[in-house]
Amino acid sequence: MAYFFKSGASSSVATSDALKISALTGVFALGLLLLGSVIFYKERMLMADAPWVVYNIINTHSLFIQEHRYGAFITQMFPLAGSLLHLPLQWILVLYSASFNLFYFISGLALYRKGQYTFALLLALYCTVCVSDSYFWTNNEVHQGVCWCMLLCGYWRYPEAQARGKFPFWLLFTLFAALAIFSHPIIIILTVYIFGFYLLAGNESGKRRLIALVVIPAIIAVKYYLSKSGWYDEGKISTLESISFSQVKGVLHTSTARIFLSHCLGRYWAFSLLTLLSAGTLLYARKFLQLLWMLSFFTVYFIAVCTVYPNCDFPFYIESEWMCISIIAALPFVVHGLSGWRKEAAAVLFASFFLSAAIIIPLSVKPFQERIALLEKMMDYFRSRNWRKVIILTDEHNFNNKLEQKLIMSWGMPAEMLILSRTDHLQQAGVTAVCLSQKAFHSSYTRTDEETFINTFYAEKKGTLNPLYFSIDTTVRYTTIPVDSVIVVLQIR
């Protein structure tokens, strides 16, 4: 055990050695994730939100910001630029897929170059520790929000930032804080946790303490007000505001909690180890107030996720909600624990974390590849019958059937198939389809409007489409495909 820890009194140089090599390992891991974003661009870009965002950006020639999540502009600039330059649709998809991890990689590298090793490492841990299926769902703005939050924290603790003058420091801090907190309500919890953790140490300068206590609460208040009037975030916030004691007691009985805790013994083993290392570090250093802070936020976050999503059936979705908990678990060890480790041992520890993610993530791609293959089979099937717009009416009693399971999440199917049909078959007319139950079809589809193709989430009208990419006729085909017929015709197995 002596090999893992330094002997004698620690120095600032020795402390930075262990942290620096760990952060460098993390930056390398972010680079590998960037490479993977190019390799798996189809699996990431033809899944639910991503094709819907690309569809809207191309056809409106503008950013597609929702719920005031302005931090997403950094990635949406890529498909917007691609559409304005009339790049091939395939290139736009590759650029958009890479843009997310390019942002994380450049941010991690910038933090590393400026000596903010703690936040470069935390960003890498966020992107790897509790990640498998969620790697293939890019458009949860929590991810961009976490990256902005790490840049915010790095700027806050960067000595030269304060030396530039009070006004520039406050201005840039406010900008970073707004981009982080506005990206997603979850970032509020993470931001309060990180800044509170440092403020509890009691060694922050007066200027840093003042700006954190003034700017962050003000931005949180504005974000909360705007979220309460939104169409998506408001429901989640209302659920938390109305939480009861009985719900808290029943948290461990939810399938969300059971699945997460079981993963802590498997694919999330690095998270479990980091939690133990952090708790042990704070206990050994007798930093009981910070230990209480960590455990409190861990508990609050755990209850919040399990209450808002008690029985989430989509692994990629719920995993993206869990990812922030890795930062809550890792922060104390990264800040206080690494100072006692040899740099070689620290490098081995974090390299094992990142290597594990490099194995787990590619192994998680299969269901996303299968859904792409299914979309391609459906597209070929419809093309062979010269169908350009198709509504698949599934049997009411079997809507959650093999077809729905293969698609994982079907609401984005019209945009997914439309973009897929224009990616590899540029000279052919686009094909699009929507999968609806009989009940949803009769309640959400307007038969009398021949120029509108509607599912429960968005409408596509004739005349709004960019002819460079999309060409859709107005004839709508109706086809009822029972489960067994789908298995035969499309060979779903």
C-alpha cells in the first residue's frame, strides 16, 4: 500500500504532479470519445432529438433553442453552418455528432493548459464514469451545461482572471454562469454543490466568495422563474415541489433506484470506488462539514432522480440523468485525496476508469445499430411500394411490442427516417413515417388537412422544407401492420 501514497510532507509541486497526470489522462479520454463520436455518428444522430434538431435547423436556417437552454448554441452552430454552406447532409450529421465531444475535448484541454486540473479531470469523469447507452443520446443539454459549469469553476479559481480587473472578471463569470445554469435545471444542483464545497473550506478570497454568493443565486432565480413557465421543465420542477414524505420513503422501491444500485456493482464500479475514496478522504482529514455537504447532495440528487423518473424504461435517458452524480462523488477525492497519491498510482487509477468506459461504451452500441437497420428496412419496404409518407397503425393492445422495443423511442421516427432517406439516397425522394396506435392516430392526425403530416410532437408542412435535402409529396399512405406481420415483412427478430 505504501507504493500508492507519497511519503513525507506533501508539497504543492507533488500535489500537482498526481493531479496533473490524472487530468492529462482525462483529456486523452475525452479525445477518444471525440473519435468515437465520428465513428458512431449514425447511431447518435438518428436517435430521437438529434434528427429533430437537425431537421429544424436546416429548414429554418437558425438555431433551435428550447426551454431557454442557450448553452446548446455551442453545438448547434455546426449543423447551422453546414446547412448555410450547403454541405452534404451526411457531413452535417458527422459535424453535429462530433460537435458535442469536440466541445468537451477543447474545454478539457483549455482547463488543463490553464492549470485547472481539477475541473479538467471532473469533466472527463462525468463523460465516462456513469456512461454506456447515454453516449448515443447526445441532445440532453445537461452535458453541455456540465461543460460550461467546469469552465465556470475553472475561471472562478484562475488567479489571472481576477488580475484583469473587477469588471471583466464579473462580466465573464456572469456569462459562464448563465450559460451553465440556463443549459439545464439540473446544473443548479451541481453548481451549488461545487461552489458550496469550496466555500465551506473557508480559504477563498473575498472577491471570489462575493461573486459566487451574488451572481449565482441571481441567475438561479431567473432560471427557476423561466423554467416554471416552460412546457417541459415545469412538469419536472412541479413534481419535486410536490414530493411527499411517503414518496421519499419509497424511493428505494422504484425500479430506477434498484437498477442504478445494481449497476454500482457492475458497469458503474468506478463511481462506487470514487464515492468510497471521497468519503474516506474527508473522514481521514476530519473535514466533517464537507462530508456532510457531499452526503446531503448525494441524497438529494438520488431522491430527485428517483422521484421524477421512478420507473424510467429508457436506459439511455435515465443514465444521462445519473451522470452528474459522478461529480458529486469524485470532487472531494480529486480536491483533497490526490495530494497523498504518487503520480504513477494516480495515473493507473484513472486510466483504469477511462479504459473501462472505452470498453463499455462500444459494447452498448448494439441496440442503436439494430434500430438503424430497422429504419433502413422500413425505408426500403416503403420505397418498393412507392410510398413517401406512411402512418403505421399498430394494434392497440400491442403498441408496446417488438416494433416499439426495437425503435427504443419512436416519437422521432418521422425525422429519423426522413433524414436517413436523404443521407444515402440524395437523388431519390425522401421517405418518412410515423408509428401510432389506433387511439393516438384518431386523436392527433388531421385527415382533412392534406398538406400536414402530424404526429404527437411536431408537424411538417408543405413549402417549409429545404429542397436541397428534403422532397416530400403530399400523398399520405395508411397501413395497419400487426405485430406478426411486421416480424414477417421487416424480419424483426
